[in-house]
Amino acid sequence: MALVITVVLVALVFEYINGFHDTANSIATVVSTRALTPRMAILLAASTNLWGALYGTAVAKTIASGLVDSIHVTTAVIVCALLGGIIWNLVTWWFGLPSSSSHALIGGLCGATLGAALGSPALAGRSVWTALIWSQPKPGEPLQAWGGLLYKVVIPMISSPILGLVVGLILMTLLYGIAGRMKPRNVSGVFGKLQLISSSYMGWAHGSNDAQKTMGVICLALVTATKQGIFQHAPAWLQFMATADGGKNQIIPLWIKFSCAIVMAAGTAAGGWRIIRTMGQKMVKLLPIHGFAAEATAASVIMVAGRFGMPVSTTHAISASIMGVGAAKRWSALNLRVISQILVAWVLTLPCCMALGFTAIRLWHYFGWPLQ
């Protein structure tokens, strides 16, 4: 029982770190364009993250039941997965690189599951890679019903930044046409006010996608513990944590939603200035019109993906949107050195976090710590 509680606490620590690590997703542009002061921007992001986190559960259900074979998942696996994600988030935060917390969590979960599956009788001679759910296509059903790493992670990981780049480029080009008919002194004033709306939209989208990933991990841990009968011996006051089902119709309990939403909002309020400087100042110089275009584009990409239960990276979406907006200005406006560093972090996140999760669970086994 102590290990189950540890999982919940570590998951909430991850959510808190996710909040300040990904603060830049919501407020980098609005701070850099000076549409809001840093304090006001953080307050706006924290509140919109909170409300966004309470909206929908499609992404949480994907994490809870659609990526790894639950037969290999124990509470120890989830702790190790979270530790892998936490380590990667702290390292990239320290260097000011806007990497994906989403892919850090997914990579950690996949790596820890693979490590736990090694030597498992449940594999019965099959490859250890079958412990991961690669794809579950269901022809004739809506896209929401398609699951697995291929459809829910790999394809969105590639397509969402491309979409953000292209849509950001197109939208910014259109806005240049509109702004060209306005008096120059009015452009910043108008788009400075519009950016308050786009920044709120971005914060809400961020909360609706990112907070759900931790909800899914907590729910996965509790479903596993319930199936193992752990709650049968738990005190009466802890019985509310018992969670049934675990399949595609999994219901995310309200207390998990509120816990993740509040903790993410608190993390957001703590700020993440290293990454904010990278995204809002080093990639390309932004004005309010650019910030509005980037935020509106990224938030829309995230909301569409969330509608289909795809745990996309808000970091990838907003970073690519900023690149698209900068490219509409002129390609030379982009700081290619900083962008190349960001792209390297994107590529390395999944494999590095898989390695961290795998190493953590193998060390767990080596020291003989309890698995359930």
C-alpha cells in the first residue's frame, strides 16, 4: 500500500515539475512581447491550466490503457517511469531546452515496462517489444478508437510540429496582409489585446492535454493495484483510491482530476524562466502580432489532437508555431543555432527517457525492492 501512495506522490511531483517546465508553452510569447508582466502572465497561465486540466479525459485514457501491456505494469514500473521523466525534465530545464514532458513520461513508461518484461513468463518466448502496444487499428471505427504507440504517439510526434510550422506560417502571412491596412501604431495595441485571448487559449489547451497524462499514469497505477487486491487490505479511508475497469471505457475519478489540475497550476505559478528566455527571446524576436499567431496556432493543434486522445507535446506545437511565424517574417529571422539545439532535444527525449526508465526498473530489481 505504501508503494501505491508513493506512486501517486511521485506522479504529482512530476506534474508540478511539468507545470514550471512547460510554463513557457503558455506565457513565453506574451511575456516576450510585453503584452503582460511576468507576474500577470504566470497568474493567467496557472488559472487557465487549472480549468483546462478539468476538461475531457481522452488523453488520460490513452496513457492509462493504450500504450503498454498492463500485465507487465506494477506500481514499481510506474515509479521508475516517472523518475525517468522527472530526471529528463530537470536536466533539460537546467539547460533551458524546451523538451517535451509528454514524451519524457511516455518514454519512461515504455522503458520501465520493457525492463520489467525481461524474463517475464507472460512473454512466453515472444520478443520483449511485444510488451508495448504498437498499434490497434480498428477499421470502420472513428479515429478516436485507433490506439497504440504508432497512432497515438509516433505519428502525432511528427505531424503536430509540421502542422504548427505550416499553419503558423500561413496565419502569420494572412495577418501581415491585415496589419498592412492598419496604422503602424495601432498594430501592437490591437494584437497586444488579442494576445491576452490567445495566451488564455494556449494555457487552457496546455492544461487540457498535459495534466491528463499524469491523470492517466495515476489511474494506471490504481487500476493495477486494484487488480492485485492491494486495496482489500487497505484502511477504510483509503478505499476511495480503488479504481475498476482499466479498459477503453476507464473513468478518471474526480479526485485525480482535481489533484493534477491544482498541482500543475501550482507548478506553473512557480515559473520556468530559463525556457521562457529560450522560446520567447532566443529563437526569434517576437512582437504582439507574432505572439498571437503562434499561440492561436499551437493551441488549435493541441486541442484537435486532444480530441482524438493523442498526447501530443505542447512544447513541440508552440515551438514549431513560433518557427513558422518567424519564417513568415523572413527565414533569416530564425536563430538556427538555438533551433538546432531544440530539435536535438526533441529527438533524444523518447530514447533517453526509455533508457532512464529501463535502467531504473533494472536497478529496482537488482536491489530486490518490492514490485507491487
